[in-house]
Amino acid sequence: MDLTINACLPQDHDRATLIGRVWLPSVNGPAVVRVTAEGVYDVSDLAPTVSALLERDRPAEAVRAHGGTRLGATDAILANSRWDARDPSLPWFLAPCDLQAIKAAGVTFVNSLLERVIEERAKGDASQAESVRASVVEILGNDLATLQPGSPEAQRIKEMLIAQGMWSQYLEVGIGPDAEVFTKTQPMASVGLGSEIGIHPKSEWNNPEPEVVLAVNSRGVVQGATLGNDVNLRDFEGRSALLLSKAKDNNASCSIGPFLRLFDESFTMDEVRRDEVAVTVAGEDGFVLNGTSAMSQISRDPLDLVAQTINGNHQYPDGFVLFLGTMFAPIQDRDAPGAGFTHHLGDSVSIGSPRLGTLINRINHSDKITPWTFGVTELVRNLAKRGLVERL
């Protein structure tokens, strides 16, 4: 794990307004911080939670004007964030969100859509994926690549696929009018930079999902973006879509970070739309997998996904973060011909983009990772002891 400034911060970090959270052993709780290459600054007295900070009209301006108390050098706190080299008496980075709901949009890219259909038809059996993939692609071809979800042309394709017995619940949310938006995990449950991420011990077919993650306040205003790993168990979801929660939500199965980049004059939604997310999986067995996910290929605009998440039918008083989906669907064989990719314990997963930095984690079984115990109740108790509750 290369947890260094050059590796983890955005390439233009000198222009970026970066927000994070660190665990402070001195108060046995988290602090909201501003991150620069030179140092990490506590801004908890400005906003004791990231959720509260994002309720401000111009949070980037407020953070830059505030300053904050310096907690230490950024390179030192990065180094201490590595799961296997952590000094518990010193600060380390957490996921850069707290009270927000953790939501995710699914099948928003054609590649991902095709792989979900393949999983469904293979019934979660990786050994069947290659033959199923060939038959699915032969029928669908490239017709979906330029299709606008919910359009008359999408309806025509739907009718054609139904007639051929090829319609799928994944195609419904991939090209139909309504996006798939689900709850990835609970508030406070996401892990951050340098931590272990969890794979269910019964899963034999799984993969990372590198995604851009939007930070949205209670009014539906997008205030910034970060990166995330929407860890996925392909065998569980392939057996039944009703196993989605078990496929997606396990101990440490959601990673977000490294930092939240607030929107300002140097970074806007247009930069998000042009972003390209790279992922590298490096195994202890010498296996290396590289891939990319270009936001320009997304089938639904990010703001449409936000509008389908928060509206008159559904509110989020503490805001939410929204995974935007991925076009990365690894099919490179790892263990046997035709078996495709699956994680091994000890894999290092790096997810990065020039504007958002790099999120780095290590794979372990979810039941072997330290259990999650610090939730909303503990956060409120901790903030009360520090005299910060009244600033919420």
C-alpha cells in the first residue's frame, strides 16, 4: 500500500478543497478535517460532522476561510492509515462521510448491464459465464451502447428482447425509465483509505466496483465528489436479485475516499462527467488486473440519478452519498480458463482518478475484519462530551 501524498492526493491538490475525517485517539472519536499536502486541519468547530458541513451554501469557501487546528503532517497520517501498520495512539483517516445515507445506483453503464444479465443467466456460477456471455452478446450486440434509457427506442428494444425471451430485470433498470437506486450500507459503516475491505467468506465469485461517489445534502444539492468501492458478490446476486443486500452489505464491504473534494472554481459537476476512474488489483500471487471506467460512458446523467434518489417521494434529512455505478466488469481469467476474475485474500485494490486521488484497500473475509461498533449513537455521545453537539 503506497499511502503517500503523491499516490493518494489529486494531481491538482494545490487547487483542491479536500475534506476528510480522521480518528483522534486523544478524544476517542472522529474529527472533520481539511486536507492539504502540507497538513491536516481540524475544522470540527466549524462543522462537527461532514453532513452538517454540506448543509452550508458554500462549504468550500467556509472551509478555506476557517483555517482550523493543525493535527499533523499529511504524509504521517496517511502512513498511519495503513491497516497493518497503524499506531492506535496517533490519528488515521476514515471514510469522508458520517451521518449520510449510503446509496448506490446500479447498471448505469452498458458493460455492467451486460455482466448483470450474464450473472443472472449463469445463476451465479462463474464457470458458466463465458458461454453465457457469448450467447448474450450475440443477441444484444452493440444495440445498447447508444441507447437512451426510457426513450421510445429503448421501448422498442425491450419489446424485441421480450419476444426473444431475453428480457431481464437488469435490462429493465438499465434501459427503462426508472434507475436502480439501492441502499449500499448503513451510515457510519463505510471504511476509508488504508483499511481492509470485506468479502463474505462463502463467496467464490466477486469483484471490486470502482465508482465516483457524489456527496448530496438534504436539499438535493451536490456539494462534491469522492471515490468508492461498491464491493460486489457476483455469485450471491447471480443466484437471486433478492440476495442483493447480502451481496452488497457486509462488514467493511463499502469503501469510500480517500477524501471528499468540494465543488469550487477548480472542480464542478462537469469535471465529474469527464472523469475517468482507474482500478488496479494486485494479488499476493503476482496476479495484476487493470481497468478503467469512463464517466463519459454513463447511460444516465449524474444529476438525473440524484433526482431519482431525492424527490417528493423520498427525503434525506442528513443528506446522502451516491455511488454512480461502473463500467468495469472484470472477465480476465485468474484461477482457471473460463472462470473469469474473483478476489483472493490479500489483494490490494487501488481506485483512482486525477481529480479525486486514489483510494487503496486490502481484501479480507468480512468475518475476519474488526467488527464495526462506532455508530450514530456513539458519535452523538462523543460529540456531546466534546461540546460540539450544539454546532450541528
